[in-house]
Amino acid sequence: MESSPDIGHLQAILLVGGQGTRLRPLTLGTPKPLLPTAGVPFLAHQLARAKSFGVERIVFATSYRASMFREAFGDGSAFGLRLEYMTEETPLGTGGAIRNAAQALTCGPDDPVLVLNGDILSGHDIHAQVRLHQSRGAAVTLHLTEVEDPSRFGCVPTDENGRVTAFLEKTPYPVTNRINAGCYVFRRSVIDTIPEGRVVSVERETFPGLIEAGELVLGYIETAYWLDVGTPAAYIQGSRDLVLGRLRSPAMPGPCGEYLALPDSIVSPEAKVSGGSVVGHGAIVEAGATVSGSILLDGCVVGPGATVIDSVVGPGARVEGGAVLSDVVVGDNAVVGARNELLAGARLWPGVVLPESSVRFSSDV
Ligand code: GDD
Ligand code: MG
């Protein structure tokens, strides 16, 4: 990986204050960036990647369940990083969070600062993004990628020189498939112009304001592996892609392959586990069970002959004999009684017990 001298001391802000509402019930007790993903907290992948590009110091912009981040990552020395934590009493929005966290930066006004949304898996070249930013003297340089449905993201048209001409957050009328991929390089002094102590959205206020004022906002376009893990399906996909090696992460706790079994898990030799699944610490997969593309969290049990496809089974939960789950989230310590079928986006709240089913539901699977 090519490096340039001024990138070695790059500092970063990581935005991790969101509530992760779309990932409930998984995020009721654990913030989205800490959900186990391919066997480690999601953020471990982002931190390891940032480090691989020479980032040494990262300021966490926290709000929701702030103390859990410090408990998980401490001062960062175990990861070869220096970590700081800046907490908002009430969430200040993405822009307010960046402004607040910037108090802990130690770089100068003209230095580049990397800002990362805390729910993104990306294989893009951070060095190339920073180099573009520096060589063009931009105020902000946004990583842009392409998706099929841009209406769920920030839609970002550019001119032929890469200059961003508009920033349209979650517009029902996207003008391009290019979207904001949630990784920015800011000139430090530009962060200092964000109003202090109030809610500010970078997407709805700061970026449109900079464009309006004629500042150079640049797009760095790279369509490498990219995923926002904001929904259960995307969270499962991210974990699966890491286990299968579709995105390489220095934070993987074991070799890539059909599945990842964490220490103290038990997989019966008569079970079939595949498709990038993870079997968590102390989790058990019993004989005749089929698990594909799924995340089995710590201490859960998949009973004999049960089928779990593209689903998350929460910590301590039980899926009893012959039950079938496809595209489902089972909350902590919940029980899916024998022979139940749960399909297509069903979510079982923590501790809920679904009694065993005597009749099979009809279904189209
Ligand atoms: N500290 C702090 N305070 N962090 C926040 C706050 C806040 O008030 N609000 C959101 N965040 C963090 C979230 O934790 C997340 O890491 C990041 O900011 C983005 O918030 P999301 O809620 O995940 O936004 P989104 O996915 O709907 O949209 C954003 O990301 C898309 C790419 O995935 C926008 O930046 C879009 O423009 C972008 O396309
Ligand atoms: Mg998001």
C-alpha cells in the first residue's frame, strides 16, 4: 500500500452516537457499532482498517450508551491505536457530533481529518481519498459509491472535475446513483465553522451550505466493497461477507471459510453450517440442524433438525427442534418452540417464548 508522509499522522473522528433503531431488538442493549460481526464488535473491523491506512488517533463521537464504547475499546492500546471519547449529553446530529468531537483533535487548521460513519464496511482506498483531497486543496472530500436505490442515502451529483454540485439527503427524486458513502476528509478549519452546541446535520446543513458558499466539496468516487449495516439483512450480509472473505479485514478472529466457530462453541458433526455463518462463544448447533448465512450469538442453541437461514439468533436464545427460521431476528434469551416457522423479516423481542407448534404453518418456502 502506497503511503504519503502527511497521512501517517492522520487523525479521525468516528460517529457512533446513533440509536440503531432499524436493528431493534438487537440494539436495545448494544449499540449498532458494537454488535458482534464475524466474531468481533463491528467497529473492530473499521478500527483495524483505519489503522492499516496509518490512522493513529481516533476520537469516538458517542451519545447512545456511550460508556459501552470505552468498556469495549479502552484507550485503544490493545489495538495499537490512541482512542479518545467525546460524549454528547443529547445527540447533536452528525455535524454537531463532529464539531463536539473535534475538541479532542490535536492537529493544525490545515490538516486533513478523516470522519467515518460508524456503521460502514468499506474496502475503498483511504490513502487515495486523502491524496485527492490534499492535491486539490478541498474543503471536504466525500467518498462516493454507487447503489441501485439511492433514495435511502445522500444523493451526490458531481461535475466533470469531481466537484460536488448538490447534496440531496434521502431524496425521493435522486438525480444520480452516486451516493455519500459516509467517509469524509475535512480540512480541520472547516470543522471549526460548524456551529457549536446545537443539533447540526452535515448532510442537510453543512454540505449544502459549503456548496452554496462556493467552497470546494469534492467527490472521491470508488466502487469498492461497500455496505451500510443499518438493517438486519445488511448486518447479516456484512458478517457473512467477512467470514467468506469477500471483504478482507485485519480484525478477523479466525480464518475465512464457510463458517466461523468461536472458542467454546459446539457444532455437531451431523449438523450442516455454511454460507459464512458465525457460531458464537458457547453456542451449540445440534445434530441434523442446518445453519446458513446466519449469526448465532453467544450461548444460543439451535436444536436438532432446526433450520436457520439468513437470520440472527440472539445471545442465550433457543431455536428448538425442527423449527424453521428464514430472514428473522431472535432477541436475547427468546425461545422459538419446536416446529415453528418464522419467515421474512419476523423479529422476536428479548425473552419472548413462542410455544412449540403442533401444526406447521403453510408457507411458500
Ligand atoms: N455522535 C453522534 N451523534 N453520532 C450520530 C448522531 C448523533 O446525533 N446521529 C447519527 N450518528 C452516527 C450514527 O451512529 C452513524 O454511525 C452515522 O452517524 C450515520 O447515521 P445513520 O443513522 O446510520 O445515517 P444513515 O445511514 O441513515 O445515512 C448516513 O449514511 C449514509 C451512508 O450509509 C448519511 O450520511 C447518508 O448521507 C449516507 O448516504
Ligand atoms: Mg447508516
